[in-house]
Amino acid sequence: MKIPKKVTVAGVVLRVEWADMEGKWGDYDNDKHLIRLSKSLKKEKPDMAVATLLHEMVHASLRLTGVSEVLGDDNEEAVAVNIECIYLPAVEKLLVDRD
């Protein structure tokens, strides 16, 4: 899948950019409505770029709805990982099996 330059989460258009990043594959800036993905993903782990984008979109949804304020940083990350690794693959399987 090609990584889009924009995605919409909770009705908000978020820009998606490739960036030089150290020690992480992506992040989300709620003030700028910006998801950044590490350029190293493009070169070293292109299969992880989509998963990282989805993970950052989960962070965006939690922040845009105010849920992250209730969760705190550690719990927000745990929820994002759970949704990315458990829930989204289950939804994908359901959609594939439906066809």
C-alpha cells in the first residue's frame, strides 16, 4: 500500500509526512494535525510503514476525542498497540472472510 499524504480521523484531515527520526518509527502532533513516519521505514521496513501509520492514527483518534487525557501517556500507548495488533487484524480478517 502506498502511504497517503493525508488521512482523515474523527473528521479531521491529518497530514502525513516522512521525517528523519531517531529511536522511533512515527509520531503524531495534535497541534499540527501531523503524522510523521520515519524515513528509515521506507528503506529498511517498508512493510511496517502501514502498521505505523495505523498506530499513529489510533493516537490521533484518542487525542482528538480527549480520551488520551483520561488514559495518560503509558495507557494511551498500550491502547494504541492493542488496537493496532489485536483489533485491526481481526477487522481485516472479518472483511476478507466476508468476501
